[in-house]
Amino acid sequence: MNIHMTAVCGMGMGSLAGLLRATGHRVSGSDANCYPPMSTQLERLGIAVMGGFCPSHIPPDTDLVIVGNAVRSDNPEVLETARRGIRSVSFPQALAEMFLAGRTSVVVAGTHGKTTTCALIAWILHHAGLAPGFLIGGVLCNFDASSAPGGGPHFVVEGDEYHAAPFDRRPKFMHYRPRIGVLTSVDFDHADIFSGIEECAAAFRGFAALIPADGRLIACADDDRVREVSAASAAPVETYGFAAGARWRILDYEAGGGGARFTVARRGGESCALRSPLAGRHNARNAAAAFAAARSLGLPPAVIAAGIEAFRGVRRRQEVRGVVGGVAVIDDFAHHPTEVAETIAAVRERYPGRRLWAVWEPRTNSSRRNVFQENYPAAFDLADRVVVADVYLAEQIEAGRRFSPGALVAALRARGVDARHVGDPGAIADLLAGECAAGDVVLVMSNGSFGRIHERLLEALRARGGAGGGPGGPGRSPA
């Protein structure tokens, strides 16, 4: 078919574009904002992205229009699609119809950790020679891609709780027909569409109820809300985590510069020692979830362990973007306070004894609002220095509901953390280049391009010709 994709540069939409192109469809796309890694992936696939939204962007011979969930109902391309009588579907509807039918669908859902867990499962199946299809909200380093049609019986998909499209307000995962479901966490997020934790829990309860009685739900035992939501499943539930009652329990966790070592032990049965290149206790949970899911699909423990050890991670998840003058610059997608805290803790594990800068941009629909204003200060406790950027497109959020970077900085200083509010990404890069020293680690957290801050910082560090700034050892400076 000839398929046009409106808002093609989102991770899900761009990944689907790759699947469509790989299976012989002609694909065109448009978007208002496109940046790496998806812009790079689409360019490599030969999919041209037209800037902005315009009726003329839809080719005359288009058979199908796929509409991204960030698109408004009054989008010019949505209106043109209706005017011309072209069939339109949401991204999850297209995925289900064209790629999930007739396959064993493995769906990973949860507020946190679903991208990495999903990527691990896809890689384990691939490493075992099972050629799975997959679509994941991040670029897998092992494949340098976020999707593949695969040729095997399994399809692994990241199940997002965000609504499917302007014309379908259900969570995306309601389309995905899970045979094996993984539920990593249940937390409040997406404050633009959920009123609070109860609405979030209700959405995940719907996910648990999708899994048939002959399927399996893999659920995190360390999360009280996950345990409550799992009761809605008609399928057998297998729990995992550090909790004593977990069916797949994580034991003997040891962190190091190369990642982590731990054992996953099934209650009353087998155990398997794992070596993971991923740092952090949250990533041990992700690996345990992937282990349990792969075992439910019949893979031997040794095969799963080999896959986990060979996993190279996901772009923008603790991704080292460069090291210049002894300063390591790391990119991460963390934005929710839970994710910020876990990511900082993981980077602290990987780089013990080094001064850690945490640079954060409030960019998501939740973080731009003040719903988590009181939660963020504690999330930065393990950082030595914190730089907070301006709220992204702050004018879109009414002043009374808007997140305050200044209030966060004041709260951090009261906790003894050296914190500053520096609005512009270029100014942040200049500040860091002037003050970082050899041995420092700069962790940049944003779910967007953040004004190319990583490249700007690395360029500035190269331009200064080596390590400068203050002392790079551990410890906090006065605010």
C-alpha cells in the first residue's frame, strides 16, 4: 500500500514506519519536529519527512493514513484525510492489524522500565535464533533500530498507556493482544490525560484483564500497585523482583563499573547467575522480568543468560555520548521523579567516587506541570551538582499549574545540593565546559532534543583543549 504517516517522528510512529518500509509498503511522512535518534533512523530508511502539517503532504494515491497520538483532531492532514475519504487508523491499530495477527504477542507495559525490558526480551529471543518481530520506544544498540518485522512466531511490543489517537482515547496497549504480558510498575504520569493514580491504575487493570487464561502475566513484586492491578488478570501471574515473596527473586546483587551481577532464583526451583552490562537496581528488575518472560516462552536459562550478557542497551538510556578531557557526557530519557532518582543512583554505581552533575529539562506533559513539584527534590539527592533548565514551551501551561525550576533549585539548596537554574541549553553547555574537571560525569536527562546540549557540551569541552574548571573529585560545593 501507499501509506502516509501524520506525526511520523514519534518513537512509535517512526518505528512503525520502519516496519512498513521493510515489508514493502511505500511510506511518506510529516511532522513539526524531528530530531535524533528517530530523524537519523528515518533518513537511513529513505523515508523523507516533510516539515509541518499540510494537506498537500498527503500523496494523491494514498491508500491509508496513520495518525500519531500527538496530533489534534483539527490537524490539516486529519481534516484532508476525511475530506478525501481515505481510511485513517491509529498507530496501535495499524500495528495490531498488520503485524500482530497470528503471532504470539509479548507486550511490556508499565510507567517505568518498559523500553529497556522490552528491548531485553526482543534481544534475548533474537540471540536465541528465534527471529522475533519487535517495536520498541527506543533504538536498540544491538540492532541500531527500534523495530524489525522478524520472521519468527513472536512479536515483542512496548505497550504505552498513553491514548491511541485523537479519535481513540483508549491506551495504546488495548490494541496489542498480549499472550505474554509484563507489568513493570504502576505510578502516576501523563498528567495531561490522567487525573491521578487511580485513573492510571485503572488503565493498567485493563491491560492485565486483556491477557487470556492460557497466557501469562509477569508482574513486579516490588510494586504494591502492580500486585493490586495484577488481580484483574485471568492468566497465571508470575512475580519478580527483590521482594522475598517473588516467584523470580533477585539475590546477591553486586554493582560495578561494568554493570551488575546477580542471581535470579525461582521460588522452590532453579536459579541462574546473570551478568548484565546495565547499571542500577531498576535494571536488575528489568533483566529479571525479561528472564521470567523468556522462560515462559520455553527458553533455557543458559540461553537467556547469554542474551542478557550480550545486550548493549538502548539509545538515550545511560548512553555515553562522549568523553572529552576526562569528562563523561551521558544521555538519558529520565523525566519522572522516580526515573530521575533511579537513573542518578545507577550512574553513581557505575562511576563511584566521581563528581556527578545532573542536568535536567522539564519537558514532558507531566514534568512541565507542578504535579510533582514536591517530589523532585529528593530525586536529585545523590547528585553532587544539579542544573535545571527552563520549562519547555512554558507558555503552553497556565502559570498556576506550571512547574517552577526556581522552586526546585531552592529546595535542593535547602537539602545541601549545589543547584542552579540556567534556562538556555547553550548557556548550560558553556557553564559546564567552564566548571567541569577531569573525572566529572555529566548526566543529561530529557525526553527531547534539549537544544542539542550533548553535542554543544562535547564541542565546548574540545574547544577548551582539555580539562579545566574546579576540582573533579566527589563531594558537594556550597550553593
